[in-house]
Amino acid sequence: VELKFIHQVFYGCYRYSKLLKLFVTSFIYKAPATALRSEQSLYKILAYLLFFRLEDVGIENFRQFINCGYGSPPAISALLQYAMDGDELHRWVMEEWLKHYDPDYLEKDVIQKLHMKEPLLRPLMNDMEIKATGMLKSCGATGPPGTVKSQKPLTEFQPFNLTAVKPRLIPDPEHSIEKDLVANPVPSYINRTNLAKIEEARARQTEEEKAKIAAKYSSTDEFIFETAKRRDHAGIREELKQEAEKKLMAECTFQPKPNKRIMPRDDAIVRQTVSSVLREDARLRQKMAKDSELLKQYEAELHDASGFYEWQDKMRTKDDLDEQARIKERLIQTQLARDSAIEAQDAAARLKSIQAEHQKKELQVQIDRKEREQEADLQEKQKVVDQTCEEREKARIAEQEVLIVKHENAEQRRREKEVELARKKREDELEMERRKDLILQIRALERAPRESAKVFDRAEVAGHGLLEEMSWAELKERLKVMQAQHERMVFEKREKQLAKKVEKEEMLTEKIQLLAKVREQARDQMIENRDLLRKQKLQEEVKKDRQREDVVIEVAARLESKKKEKKDQERRLRKELQEIATKQQFQMNSLEALEGHKNADQIAGLNREVLRRQNKTLQEQRAIDHVQARERAQRKKNTERDHKEYAEMQEFVDRRTERAREVNRAFRNDLADSFRHARDLQRSHENRQIELGGHSANAYMKKISSLPALPSDDFTKFSSLLT
């Protein structure tokens, strides 16, 4: 069973290699600090089990795979979190997955199917996170006991600042490799046999194999399927198909009777609006402007586009005739291709029957293999059930221990909560007393007397300091004057609008009369055009009927000629077969003569084969010698070129090294001169300062001189200590 599971995992990783490789590559680029490139195979296997085999393996068996010790806990924890995060998958790897797989398959069968198992995988992810970091970040404050939510930022790794590797010099080759090959002579046993003997041996071996197979499998071992006893479904299907085609064609040839059209006796009365009249007038004016431009152009150039339009109509008529001829030829070809399509359909039906028999055999083999796999899976699941029953008691003991720990933690939290409630109660009482004091102060302020309101005078200015400030009475008079002016302006505007409206109505009346005349002319012209189009349509229908009859006649003639050709071909084939049978009968009578001719032909064929082989061997040997000579010349040329390039590289490196040494030597000399010059300047500066200020000019002597003078006894003690 384990070997079979390993084979299945290997096959699954190979089958989904594109999906798994893209997932692992994106995971390594997303988490380069925890993921290792040397563990890509492990990540690929775990991803295959996680995406495609989680239901078959089970959570506990998958936990054993995770805890096998072959991967670091930080990397495994990051892999699980990355696989369960749908946003990260869409951002990092979904775009590459969509180049190879269907989006519905990825969303429903891969990502959604895995995320449905998140409640079962969450304990495993929490355990791996605790092993990796020592704490649980994802569960927040509701995690298991003993976990702490981390607030510390993650460590950001920086690459090492390594020195670039210097290019190595190419060493000289120790010795040249010789590849001269000497062909061996042709062995003597090749001429011991010939093609006739080889063919006879092969035919004899084929007959022996056929006899062995016929003796091994008898007619009683053949399978007798129940499907052979069923009725002919192909015939029934063909009849139903023909009936459906007849119904479809009947619908295609359906021509309903048109309803009787009731023609109105009087013209319809259409109510026109101002906008419709203006639009129609604008179109009429545009048409009149175009006509006037055409007349002006004709007066200026003395010709118009009527010749072009005649030529255009002629060419369109010619194109229509060509298109009708093409359609006619296409109809003939379609009718001729029908017979070949019927024959191809029969051949396809025979091929499908052979394929169906082969598929039935393959299906029986697959069913047997599936039954064996189900039996093996049932045995494996029975073992897993036995192990689960044994471990169930351990789980109950662990649950009791966890409950005891939870009760203790709850009791401790309850005591802490009581202390907090007592403290909060004292703080609330103090806050309530403070608020009562504030309320009393606010009420005292509200009871204090306020100033009385100021008396309003309508004839007095408010005195806010604004420009053109007026009293209430002045504002009242100003408002009356402004209202009178506004009424006068409204009256004048109304008079103007009435005059404009009367003018507009007169203009619309003139336009309506003009449009009525134009519309009457257009109606008469439309009736004439309609009659002309009806006559042309009748002529086209008559022409199409005549063309259809011609097509039917031509197709019938071609089909008749084709049938005649087939009959002639069959007659010739029968005649040829009869002649071949007569010739074979005469040849059987002269068997000895035929045997002699056959032996002579075989000997001549063997001689030709020997000559052909000799010529072919000589040509191959010449080609090999030519290729070997070219290889030796090319190898010699390559060796000389490599020596020359190596010498040039050595010379270039020597020159560059010598220039670098000279530059380094000059830089050191300049540096020594600058140091020497700086020391001389410093020394001269110090000497100048000493000459100007003396020895007492430095900071130490200034500090000594600022100190008080020592007594004589202290001075003697100090001098004795110095000595």
C-alpha cells in the first residue's frame, strides 16, 4: 500500500507539475527569509497533498507528514498560511495559473475546495506557528492558553556585502586530444546469408507465433456481453434522425398566408409641433441648397455626375450577374458533394462501431482495476479506524486536563474582575459628586439677573458703521420705489414677447404651407417609384425561377454523367479482374517456367543488392574520411586561436598590471609629499606661534598662571615630590 501511495504521489506531482512549480516559485519569492530553495521538492509534495489529496489522506496523516522533520517549522508555517490566504494567491500566482488552467477549475476545484477545509486545518496551522515563532499571532486574544500576541516587528534580513570574485586565468591545455578513428574491415559473416533466407525465417516465425496464440486462446474464453443481445440502436437512431430532418425541412418550406391589408381611404391627419415643422423646414432648405450648388457647378463646368452614375449602375448589374453565376455553380457543387458525404457518413459509422468495441474492453479493464483499488482503500481505512479507536481514550484524558486548566484560569480572572469592579465603583461615586457640584454652580449662574433689552426706534439708524446705512422707514420707501420700477420693466418685456410670438406664428404658417406642397410632390413621386420597384421585383422573380430550373436540369445532367462514369468504371474493373483470373490460370499451367524466371530474378536482385551495399559502404567511408579531415583542420585552427587569445590576454593583463603599479607608485609619492608638506607647515606655524606668544601662550600655562600662588612650605613639599 505504501509503495502504491508513493507511485500515486509521484504521478500526481508530475501531472500537476506546472501548477505546483508556479505555486512553489511564487512562495519562495514571497517569503525568501524562511523558504529554502533546496527544499523545493518537499514544498511541491506538501502542496500536492494539500490541494489534491487532503480528503484521501486525512488531517491526522497530513499532520504526520508535516511533523516528519524534513522541513523547517518557519517555512512549513509560512507555506500553510500562504496556501490558505486567497488574496495572496490571487496577487502572486493566479495570473500565471490562468495561462495554463481554466479559471472555474482554479476557483472551485483548487482554491475554494481547500478553503472549505480551513476549520480543520486551523489547529495544525496554530501548532506550526507556535513551533516556528514561540507565539500565536493569527488568533489574537482568543488563542489557546499560554500564547501571547506579539507586537514586535519582524526582522528584515539584508544581504552580505561580499567582494566580487576576480576572474581566473584560463590554464594552458596539458595535451591535445586526438580523435582519429580507424574503421574496421567489413566482417566476413555478412555475406553468409541473403534477403530471401531472412524473409523465409521471418515468415516461418510469424506462422509459429500465430499457431501458439491460437492454441493459447480458445473460442470458449471469449466474453459474451449483454449489449450484443439488445436491439439495433443505430437503425432506430437513424430513423429518428430522418424524421427530425423531415420536420425541420417542413418548417423551412412553410409559407403562411398574408393577412388582407386594409388600405385607408383618406389621408391620415398628423398633428405637427413647432419643432417638427422647424426640422422639416431645415431639411428642405438643406436639400434646396444642395440642388442649387449642383446647378451652379453644372453652369460652371458644363457637366455633371450622370455619366459616373450610369457606369456605376452598369458595373453593379455586372457584379449581380457574376454573383448569380457563382451561386448557381455553388448549388451544383453542393448537390454533387451530397453523395460523397453519404459514403463518408457510412464509413464513419463503421469506424465508430470498431472504436466502441475497443472502448468497451478498456472500460472493463478499468472497472476491474477500480474494484481492486477500492478493496485496498477499504483495508487501509479499516486500519485507520482501529488506530483512531485506540487513540480516542488519550484524547479524553487530554481534554480533562485542558478543562482543569481552563477552570483555574477562569477563577483567577473572576477574582481580578471583582477587584476591578470595586475600584470602578469608587471612581464612579467620586465622579458623581464632582458633577453635582458643577450642576449647582451652573444653576447659581443661571439665577443671576441679566441686562434688559434695548428699545427699537424705526426712524433711527442702527449705527453699525456700514456705508449708506438707513433707518427702517427709509428702507420701506426705497422698497416701494424698486417695486414700481420692477412692475414697469415686466410690462415692457411682456409686450415685446407678445409681438415676437405673433411674428413667429406668421413665419410658421408660411413654412407649413410650403412643406404641405413639398410633401404632396414627394407622395406622388413615391407612388411612381413603388410601381416601378414592383415591376422590377416581378421580373427578378421570373428570372430566378428560370435560373433555378436551369440549375436543376444541369445538376441532373451531371449526376447522370457521373453515374454513367461509375458504371463504366465498375464494368472495366470486372473485365480487368476476369482477365487477371484468366492470366493466373495460364500461369499455373506453366509453373516450372515461372519458377525458373523467379530464380533468375532473385539472383539478379541479389547481385544488385550486393553492388548497392558496396557503393553505399564506399560513399559512407568517403564521407567519414572527409568529416574527420575537416575536424582535424578545425581542431588545429581552434587550438591556434586559443593560444593566440591566451597570449593576447596575458599581454593585456601585464600592461594593465604595470599601469596600475605606476599609478599606485605615483599616488604614494604624492601622498608622502603631501604629508611632508603638511608637517612642515604645522611645524612652521607652531614655531611662529611660540615666537609671537612665547611658551606661556598655550592653554596649560594660562591655566597654571590663573591659579593662586602656593605658600613657601607647600612649594617645598611639592618640589620634593617632583624630585
